[in-house]
Amino acid sequence: MPFFAIAFPVFDPVAVAVGPFEIRWYALAYIAGILLGWLYARMLLQRERLWGGPAPITPVQFDDFILWVTIGIILGGRTGYVLFYNLDFFIANPSEIFVLWKGGMSFHGGFMGCVVAVFLFGWKRNISVASLGDITCAVGPIGLFLGRIANFINGELWGRPADSTVPWAMVFPNAGPLPRHPSQLYEAGLEGLALFLILALMIRAGALKRPGLIIGAFLTFYGLGRITGEFFREPDPQLGFRWGGMTMGMLLSVPMVIAGIVVMLAARRRASTPPQPAGAKPGEAVK
């Protein structure tokens, strides 16, 4: 082993075990991400100055939305993984699609599941889809950060081989003897911490007064962060590198960046007006 390599601190992927019942760190990351995101969202909804008036969504409505978005994340994330990352395997083994505890979730699929949940819930409850999307995207980096930390604990989705200029390179279990970038931690920093801070600063500057602006920023900066992280992450073995040396993660993120810029420009051109109260009909005066 080269002198500069750090031995991976092997963690038990099972956080709690009681007899045959097990709770894994990955499951805890999802649960903690949803709970912390819910608390942060409620805090944002209760601060009228961030919205320029009463928020267009009540905390109670967002409480109800949590179930919808959780289902969207799980169904979308699994569907995205099946379609984008391992379709041939699941065609040959369709029963494995439902074996979620073995892992296999796609962020891009999970995001599309969130989009569907936002549209359906907003339409059903007659609330602003753009504002609901903004608040959902604002809390999203919390779950992304915890999810990447869980990837690191599991010793999965490791990075590409590193050279001697990377003193923090690690030798991961099941990844061969070469020291590799801890790309899960890079992505936790880019997609989690950095993205959260960017969106939080934008919210503090009044971004929620322009519905859709946080959605566009999330798409843009997540996409850029993911593309950057992919330069250090080992491609999935069943896919390898794609066109021009790009990875599947890069290919799925490029459209996000383009769409995010378009959404941000459209939101910036929209006049900043006080939000409609939750449940108000279009054109109804704010009282």
C-alpha cells in the first residue's frame, strides 16, 4: 500500500439491530433528511418577511405534503435507478426491482418523483406549485448531504484512483488496492453543504418572493456540483464511461443546468409581488 493512502475506517452498515430487525445507516439518512427538512421548511414558512407577506403554503399543508414527497422520492429514485443505471439486470431479474434494502436509488429519478408530487399536491390543494417547489428544493440539500455520508459509511460509490498529490486518498473495501478519492465526501460538500448555503443566502436576500427562483437555482447548482463530483467518482461498473468520457451522472445533470438557468431567468423577470394566501383563488386580493 502506498505510504500516502489512508485505510478506510470500516463502518458497520447496520446502525441498530434487534434480533432479525435491522436499521441501516442508509435508511436512517433518508429518515433524518425528511425530518430535518420538514423542520427547516416549517421555520421558513413561519417567517413572513422571507415571502413579503403570509407564505402561500401553511405549515399544516406542508405536513400533509411530507407523505406525498416521501413516496415520490422512493418511487422515483428506484425507477430512475432501474431505467438509467441497471436496466438489463432488472429486465432479467424483475423481482429484484422491489428489493430496496439492497440499495440502488437514483437522485435524478428521485427528483422527478418530487416534481410529480409537487404538481399533484399543488393542484389538489390549490396552492402555488412554484412556491411549493421552492420550499422543497430549499430543504433538499439536507437529505443529499446525509445520503452521501451514508454512501461513505457503506463504502460504496467510491472515487477514481488518486495520485500522490492527494494525501487523503483511501483504500476502499472491495475496490481493489489502489488509493481512491473519497468522492462521497466531495459530493456531500458540493451537493449538500455548498448547495444549502447558496440557497439559504438567496432566501435571505428575498428569493422566495419570486416563485421558481429557488427551483432554478437548485437545478443549476446541483447540476454543476454533480458534474464536478463525477470527475472524481468511479463510474458504475455496468455502465462505465459514456460519450466523450462523460458518465451517466454527468449526462443526466447537463439538462438540469440548462433547465435551471431558464427557470431562474424566467423567475427573475417575473415581478416580485406579495404571495397569495394558502388556498386563495388566482386573482383573489391579499387581505
